Amino acid sequence: FQIDDGWEAKVGDWLETDPAKFPHGLRPLADAAHESGFLTGLWLAPFVCEKESAVYRDHPDWLLQVNGQPWCCGSNWSSFYALDIDNPEVLDYLQTVFDRVLNDWGFDLVKLDFLYGAATFGGASESRAARMQRAMALLRTWCGDKLILGCGVPVMPAFGVVDYCRIGCDVSLDWDDVWYMRLFHRERVSTKQSIGNTVFRRQLNGRAYGSDPEVFFLREENCKLTPQQKDQLATVNALFSGILLTSDMPSRYTLEMREQYAALRDLSAHTENICVDADHDICIRYTLHGQEKTLVLEKKKL
């Protein structure tokens, strides 16, 4: 059971929870999840902070400087900025953060997002790729044997370091999101693009790490995908993922949705002999409980 973005007061201020949303902190929730048989996960973006955070306000020397100015990584939240991983105080702060999340609060997994913020540039003595690899090694040191889901990181520096890794873009609540969102982000938010990423980076799953293809949806509320689009997304995720995630509220599932969810779990666990033919449309053939199945994705729609 993984809590995503929104539990913190501001991005970058990781030592306390949002008092309105979690007035008693996160430890009681982690304990309750453990009592119900779940592992618990928490989202963080360790190498960045937003402009309205206390970290940005109180520690300007922690920010990565370019031509004397903090480097802005993007427009999310109040806009967010890269931290300087060459600053010992930044490293001490992050070590304290992971100690609190994993030990004091009792989480088993951390979903670490916007990791590219650690390596926006290379330098005279270190390439950008080497800097990213150094940052990933730091994360593994801080997390020990706890599980890491890497996100917003180039796929290669995460090889063999994280347990799971996002291998594509965010899905959207419709098929391709609105066009102007492409002006705000370097990586496109798109369900159809996500499906393509999942299919064509399938070889990474189980080799470099468990692939995270992003979430699927079965719900009807707050989702503009057609039933066919939801089925394609969920099926591709189940076939090619190392971790199968949904952002739905399961308590709102109808009996039909519960059966769909159970079928996806079964598909993820028992599929064999997967073969992909992409010469024309994308034709995925696989065997489930001895029966041969086929899923066809039209390239012109991807």
C-alpha cells in the first residue's frame, strides 16, 4: 500500500507530514497496513525542493547553482529546484529523511521521483551519467535493504540499484492528455505513450529491475478512458510489469471490477510464452493456464 505525493507539507520538507491531512503522522497508518498484511510504501522526491518549501527558503546554499542562480527543474507545485549533492549538508539532511521514513515511520518501500534533479548537468571531472550513477548509489546506501521504486530517472543508471523502476511516462486520465501540457514538461503525459513504453521496454523487466509501467484504471469516476482503452492499459501492464499498481479506490469497485482486478492479478502471475510481433500492428501472443491468447494494439492509435 503506497502513499503518493501529497502527504508532505511542501516538496522538500520531508521530516513532517501535512498536519491537516495526517495530524497523527504516518506511523499509525504504516502500522495499520502491516496489521492487514500489506507492505507499505511512501513517495518522495529527494533531490529537489519546491519554491514554497522551508528547505528552499532557509537553505539557499543547498540549491544547485548555475550562473549564480538556483536551477529550476520544472513547473510542478510552486516550481521546483535541484539540490546540490556535492553539499555535505544536503547529504546529511537526506540521510536523516530516509532514517525517519524507513525506521521511525516503518515504511518498507520508497517511491523516489524526479531523480534526474541530482544530475541536471555534468562537470569537468564527472559526466552527467556518472553523477546520476553516484546519486543512485547514495540512495541504495541510505535505504539499505528496503525496497526502492525509482521514478524520473534514466533507465540505465538505475540498473541493478533499484528493485523497481518506472520505464515510461505518466498515464493521463484520458488517452493522450491535452496538447498544451507538452509545453510544461519535457516528458509527455500520455496513456497511449505509456503503453508503447511498456511494450518496447519489456526486456528490462526481471533483468535490470522489476518494471513499473505506471498505474492502470478500472474505475469510472474521474477517468475519461473508454472501456477498451482501460482494458488495453491494464492488460499490457499485467503482462510486462514487475509491480502492478492502480490508483483506484478498491472499496468503490463493483463486483465486475473486483473480478477484473482478480483476473489481472492472475494474468500477471501465470502468463507464459509471451511473444510480440510489431511488424504491422502490435500483436501480443501469450499463454494463460494452457490457453493461447492474443491482444492486438493498432499502431495508428499509439
